Amino acid sequence: MKQDMIVILDLGSTENTTLAREIRDLGVYSEIYPHDITVEELKALPNVKGVILNGGENRVVDGVQVEVSEELYDCGIPMMSVDHPTSKCEKQFSALPNVEDLESFIFDVCKAEANWNMKNFIADQVELLRKQIGDKKVLLALSGGVDSSVVAALLLKAIGDQLVCVHVNHGLMRKDESESVVRVFRDELKANLIYVDAVDRFLGKLENVADPEQKRKIIGGEFIRVFEEEARKLEGIDFLGQGTIYPDIIESGTKTAKVVKSHHNVGGLPEDMNFELVEPLKQLFKDEVRACGLELGLPNNMVFRQPFPGPGLGVRCLGAITRERLECVRESDAILRDEFEKAGLNKTVWQYFTIVPDFKSVGVKNNARCYEYPVIIRAVNTVDAMTATIEHLDWAILAKVTDRILNEVPNVNRVCYDLSPKPTATIEWE
Ligand code: XMP
């Protein structure tokens, strides 16, 4: 293993994640563990150079005062205690150790090396994955999202054609998205990729279903069924790859950042399909996942993809989905993305897309009355998706996008811009 590690023990601090980020920013790998870790568990972790006991006010976890075990102090690994009050006024000044103290502990006391980088991370993961998987096979649902794409690229490097990727096209993908998954993974990276065209199946199930929750349930449930059917056709698969990342396994926004059970992104697979999980990104923050993807040679547009909901364009084609309106969403979204890229807005705006409602309005085209759909543009900024503000777009961009949508997308005669922040609106319309 190439990288040194500083372990943070959670003694009730709200700042574990921030501290881990700070240490990684100094070039040293860091992970958070619960306060009741045993000496054996600590010693089993690779290359631990130091331990930081990160306490909040009075070292309280879930209402109970906690301490680490006595033996931990005598186990020969350098320790640093950080106790910081959590009262509002003091927190701003003394939430974390200052950088000089941190550096002096990490580099002078622990003698850790600043060897945390993506090259070393990848080399270590490749070694670990080969050890874990041996000559067995891994199945991976490859949606084309950032996390699943990076997991696929990493597994491909580690185990080559022992990786079996399944891409389900549910018909609700953005323009050229499924094609690009096939192009990058099958054609360029030579991955073992099963492409499932489930467009008719999904759109059939969704026919005449207008309720947003019902739509989401059908899409999610059907996805698991299709994936399961594909999995059952395969033989000798022992592992399931997952794009779990660090924020999924640390409880964010709660009093403690203790490690909780892994989220199962695919989830819902029947009990008799007994896969062991492979989650090589589970210690990475989102920006580190992107850096890893770039290092593995994935294209920029895959690595810096904006967030996209699981139910895809299905929640942007409002009410009961029709193929006609779905094409209005897909084509107008492609135009919006194209113009945002040309204007450099793809680098600054958090999420942007179009919505097509299930009603028409009167307009005029070629000197004749027409009765067609409106397209709504949404562009928002947010830190955590819990609240969001709208992007103050230039009129020139809005006018350009409007002009192109009206000229290039059939069955559309009107374009609107959504000015609503979250709350009261959500980011998606359904
Ligand atoms: P809302 O609409 O709740 O969306 O303000 C917040 C963020 O979450 C995304 N979103 C989803 N992401 N599966 C996902 O992975 C989903 O079912 C889902 N629904 C919403 C949404 O695009 C926005 O970024």
C-alpha cells in the first residue's frame, strides 16, 4: 500500500468530515472511525501514522459521554486530541486545530508522507480489488453517472473482462447519453458491456400514469427487475460493484459522523442473489471521485456531468409521459446544454434542464394558428440541494436558447423561464 493514513476518531465532533478534508488537502489520506475502535481494528488498518481524537463539547456521542479505550493510548501510534466547544459563538473561532498545529502533528510527530494522490489511490485500489476479487466476476449497473462510470473504469483497470457492466436504457436518458456509455466503455475501453434496450418496456409501464410518485415507483421498480433479469442470465458472478461514495456512508449534518452501513444504490435485489459488495470509491468525496475519473482517462463530459435524477427525463415530462413530449424534453435539454457549454455556464451553474408540461397553448406559426407545448427552462445553484437559488441568466442567453428551441424542436411554440427558488419550489418539477 502506497499511502499513509491519519485516523480521525469521532468523539462527538460535528467537524469530522471537515477535518478529514483538511488533512487530505495537506496531501495525507485520512479516514473517520467510531470512538470505540479496538487496538486490533486500528492496527489492521494500513499505514496508520497517527490518530486524532476529535471531540465536541464534553465528548458526547448520542447523548452519552465517550472515551477511547485505555490501550489505544499505549498502542504506539502518535495521538492528538482536539476538543472544541460547539456553542455557536465559539465554534466560529475554534472549531478545528489551526493548520500549523495540524501540519506539525502530521509531518513532524507522525512522520507521515504527503503521498495521497489519485495515482497512488488507484494503484492501491487496483491491488486491493485484485486481492478481494481473485478470479471471480463482478456485475455492475452502469448508468453513465459519474460514480458508476468511475467505478467501472477502476474495476476495468483492476480486473479487465472479469467485470460485466449492464447498461439499462429506460428511454428516459438525455440525448446521446446511452450511446456515449456504449461508445466510451464498449468501443474505447473494451469493457464487457451488456446494453439493454428497455425503452418500450418502460414507456409501456408508464403509459397513462400521471401521478409523480407512481411514476417514480414504476421507474425504480422496473429498473431493479430488468437488472435482476440480466443478472440471472449470467453465471458465476460473486460480486456486485457499487458507486457508493464517502458522503453516502458518513451521516452528514448530524451530531456525529460515525460510519453507518453502506447505502445500496441498486438495492432491492432478491435475497437469493447473494452478492458480495465491491465499493472502491467509498472513501472518496465527490471532487476526488471526479479527479479519479480523469486520472483513469474518462472524458470530461462524463466526469463533470451535472446531477441527474434516477428517474431521468421521466420527472421532467410532466404527468402521463408521451413519446412526443419526451422528445420535446430531450431535444430542448440538448439545446440548453449546448448553449450553456458554449457560454461557459456549464462550469458555473450547478444544474440546468428543461421541463415540458402536459398542456398546450395557442400560438402562431407560418401565419397559422397552432396549439402546441411550452418548454420551461430551469437553472439553479445550490450547495447541498436542500435549498437552491435561481441563476440570474443573461437575456441574451435566454433569447438564444428560446430561439433555437422554437426553431428546432417540433411541437413547441412557447418558452418560459422558471424564477422560483427552493423553497418554495423543488429543483425538479415532479
Ligand atoms: P429536488 O427536486 O428534490 O431535487 O429539489 C434535489 C436534487 O436531487 C435530484 N434528484 C434525484 N437524484 N434520484 C437521484 O439520484 C432521484 O430520484 C432524484 N430526484 C431528484 C435533483 O435532480 C436535484 O439535483
